Amino acid sequence: MGFFKNIWDGLLSLLAAIATFVVFGLPIWATHQAITYGIVPAWVYLAVVGLVFIGGNLGLAFLRKALDGVAPLRDRKRR
């Protein structure tokens, strides 16, 4: 039964990674579009860099947990 828990935990971590990429990706895309159309000044790209850095690191951490079979809110596999 522990094997199925690890698969389920990995699936939850994969869903968390996808949700993270969506939650961070939409504002990044919208900000890029706003800069492209001249609605906001180009220095706003600094905020985009911060969002890419934080969202990317968080998403990659969830992907690593998904590959290891660890639940999103846990540090180690369940026994």
C-alpha cells in the first residue's frame, strides 16, 4: 500500500507544480504584454525577473518532489 501512497503523493506534487507554473505564468505573460503595448514602462521587467525566479524555483521544487514521490507539503516520503 505504501507504493500507491507514493504514486498519489507524486501526482499531487505534479498538480502543485502545474498550478504554480500557471499562477506565476499568467502575471508574467500579462506584464510582458503590458510592456509590449506600452501600457507600463520597461523597468517593470525587473518585477518579471523576480516572478520568473521565484515561480521557477518553486515549480521545480514541486517537480522534484513529484519525481521522488513526496507529497507537496512533506519533506520525505511516507512510510
